[in-house]
Amino acid sequence: MRCEHHQAGGVALLAINTDSSSPHKLDIRAASDRCTMSAEHLQEAAASGAPRKPEITVLDRYTLVQNDAVATKRVGGAFKEYFPAERVQETQPTTASEDFGCFGAEWQVPSVFWFVGGTDPAVYAKAKAEGKIGEIPTNHNPGFAPVIQPTLKAGVEAMVVAAQAWLSA
């Protein structure tokens, strides 16, 4: 869970972004967060003499990112044929709060979400040696700074290879 707090003009905005590994767990987490926030904010508002009760509004909610098994096999196979073996890795599911999950669900089409490594190899090697890979900034982090090349080239190649896997079938 990531949390931001902004206050101006007598109004405080608390923005919370939660991730989950399943739609059911996300529903439970959202309900739990809402109950916890309601109780805590009501108490804080009363204790501070706030002129009104806090309001809780859900601004965004995204569909869980779930790769289609058949599409993943097709795209993954194409990646393995095109890229050298050391450049293709299968990752474990991750709690990404990307809007990407909405596309396949809304259009009712198979979708595959993949990662393109962009971290400077020296930075990655150092973090790995120190057991700090999880501290490397990723997307949506202000410290995220992928090296432009070969990241851009790899990303374009991945998109073309994935498209060809479908267009040539």
C-alpha cells in the first residue's frame, strides 16, 4: 500500500493506492481500508474539532492484471525464439496497479503483460550483490531512470515480436 497526504485550505486529501493478487482479495482489502479509515478519521475529526465528518471517495479502481494462459504461451514462445535465452525470464505474479488489466477485460480479448528490463546493468549487479534488488526504483517512482538504449530497442522488439506471434498465426 502506498499513501500520500495533501492539505490545503482546511481540506485534507489522503490518497491511498492498494494492490492485490486477486479480485476477491482486492474487494476485502478495499472494504477493510474503508472501515479502518472511517473509524480513524471520525475519531481524529472529532478530537480536532473538525466542522464536518470526513468523506471517503473511491476515485479509481482497475481490473486485476491477469495474463491469458494461451496468449502468454504464444507470446512467451515467440520471445524465446527471438531473444537469447538469458534475456527471457518468467516472472512470478506481481501486484501491479496498472490500467492494463482493464483493456483485455473490457474488450473481452486475451492480454499479456510483460516487463522490459531497463536498469543499468552496473546498478542492477551492485543491488543484487548487496541483496537490494527490491530497492531499485521502478515505474511510477520519481527515481526510475531506465537507460534509454538498449531499453527502447528491446521494448520495440518485444512489441513487434508479440504482434507477429498473432499476425502470423
